[in-house]
Amino acid sequence: MENNTKAMYKLSYGLFVCTAVDGPKMNGCITNTAIQVASEPNLISIAINKANYTHDMVLKTGKCNISVISNEVDFELFKHFGFQSGRDVDKFADYPSENYAMAENGIPYITNGTNAYFSLGVEQTVDLGSHTLFICKPEFMTVLSDASSCTYEYYQNNIKPKPQPVGQTPKGQTIWRCTICGYEWIGEEGEDLPDDFICPICKHPKDDFEKVE
Amino acid sequence: MENNTKAMYKLSYGLFVCTAVDGPKMNGCITNTAIQVASEPNLISIAINKANYTHDMVLKTGKCNISVISNEVDFELFKHFGFQSGRDVDKFADYPSENYAMAENGIPYITNGTNAYFSLGVEQTVDLGSHTLFICKPEFMTVLSDASSCTYEYYQNNIKPKPQPVGQTPKGQTIWRCTICGYEWIGEEGEDLPDDFICPICKHPKDDFEKVE
């Protein structure tokens, strides 16, 4: 039998907004890796890509909130927290105040399109190369809605906009869309992605892009 | 706002059979914690309860296979690998040979009710109290079926038998069922679970049991 890396897509994930505060700076990113890893004591782990600005904030402050994204989420949430970097923009400057609230730990949590949130304190970090694994103690948690949690598969099938049919995209351009996060790269007609292309949003390689037109 | 530990149920998980071999002994258990935690290098983590016999085998040998359970799984798979311990029974002695195959690493993987499998080598372990977190390098992986992966929520709603209505259970007995794994504790009429009761299968406490009759 041959090795087939598509097996990686058979692993299941929830989707979360991980928020952090460092001084006056509030920020958040999308992550898919929050799980309970122990019951005595209760511990939750999250793996965050080192390229994310939120990663550095959690590493420095040892605190974050995890808002659990529900099936009732709008794609806008993913665009807002996933398709831009906190290094370039203040994600909370233009974010409607009715979409989030401040937790006791002074870190915002998302109230729109979510069904629960956790305030976490980092107990231990494990350096895994591209990512840091944060092993955290939940200091507070509550349920925000009865809606089901949004899995990565549900996001792919129901939340993420479907690729547009050929002819709907701007004339004469070639669009490559990241199948992981939805980021679109627009090139000249027939232009291929460079072989070493890395998605600026989710850091996945060229292999994870599909041609839209 | 009050702390509400039901938030823990909003975290999403896949479901897996983790198999290991130690000398002549083959064993496997159900786990819900396999996820990709880094991309460079590609790393998969699994948290296994120390009370599981498979835990000790993986810790000793540094190897295991993870078979990804699909939506087409039968409840029997969970009973076989989840509701009994490898300390008491040889789970592969009476397991139909058409339901599994041997991987290159000499460890069985499950072929019935699964959609992919991974052969993992343990790179690092993190002691988390009740569980050990195994951080593993996938040495081989492949897809076994196009079926969707079975999430924990799908298992709860579609695979696990529904609690029987009152009157269907043996007369005069009180049954408490573990809402986590389905284990049933049968007591005298009206008998309550002891306060310090721990599910013998999944190790969850009394709070996770519901009265069937």
C-alpha cells in the first residue's frame, strides 16, 4: 500500500478564535486545535503556528481565551480573524462591539457565532518546530449557546464559499484558492503559483491551492 | 456569569482505535484525541489515559497505529475496543480477521468502520497527570475509505444506542448509564451511584452518568 498524505484530512477538528491581550494590544486568530488532553487535572491543549502574532502574545503573557465557533457562524468571522494578521491591522478596532465581550481575565471573547468560551492559563509549552503546543488550565469556562460546534469538515462543506464557476471571475485572470483557509491569489492569465509559495494566511504550501479559473 | 463545565462538551473530537504490540501481546483502545499539532515537521499528538493498558504498551514500545473511525462504523467496534480492558481479555483473540490487517510496523490496524490509518513513532512524551500526551511522527499513513470521519458528536447522536424507555429495562433494577462511553451500572431498585464512582471503562465520574430507569 502506498503512503497517502490525504489521510491527514481524515483527522477531525473543531474551530476556535484564540484571543490574547498584551498591554494595549488585543488580537485573535483562528485555530483548530483546542482539545481536552487530561481530566485530572483538567487540561486543554492548543497548538498555534509560530507565524501568528497571537502566538507571540500567548507565549509572552501566558494567557488566552478560546471561543468555540458554532454552526451558526458567518464566514465573515473567518475572514476577520483568519485572513489578516494582527501585525498589520488592529482586529478589534473595527470589530463591532456587539460581537464580543470582555472576560474576567481582561481578554475579549467572541459572542457572535460561538457557543462557549474558555479562559486559559498556560501551564507548559512544548516547542514543535512550526508550532508551539500550549498546555493550559481552564480558569473559567461557560456555555454561550445551544448551537452545535462547527467542525472543520462542516466549515469546508457549509461555511466556506464554494469556488466560483469558470467565467464568474475577473476576465483574463487566473485565481488560485487555498483549500485550507480560502485565501485567493490572483495572477496573470495562466500564471502558476511559484513552487515555494506559502499561503500568507494559514502558511500551507502550493499543494493546498486549487485553480479557480 | 457562572462557571459552567458543560463548555467542555463543546470541544470537537474525532474517534480512533489506537493499537499497539508488545511482544506476543496485541491490544487496542478507543481514543478521541489524535490531531495534527505541527506541520514542519508533521507531528500528530494523542493523549491516552494512563489507566488504559494500551497506554503502557505505547509508552514502552514507542510505537502505535491510529485507525480513524468513520461514520459507517458499527457500535460493536466501540464495545469491543472501548468497553473492555486488554488487561482482562485478548481483544484480538476473538476479533474477526477480516476486520483488521497488519501494517509494515508489525502493529494491526482496523479495516472495518475506518477510513484511514497512521503508523506513528513516539518522538516525545508529556506527563499530564491522568493522561500521557504522546507527540508522534507519522511514519506511514493512508486512506482506507471515502466515508466521512466519525466525530464524537456523531457518535453520541447516531452510533451510540439511545437510552431505553422506562419499563424496557429489567424489572426492579436501577440502571445508570455513562453518557461518555455508554457503560451501564446496574443497581438495586432506586439505588444511587456512590459519590466517588468512577466509570470502569472511560474513568469519568458520577456526574457523567444518567439514570436509565
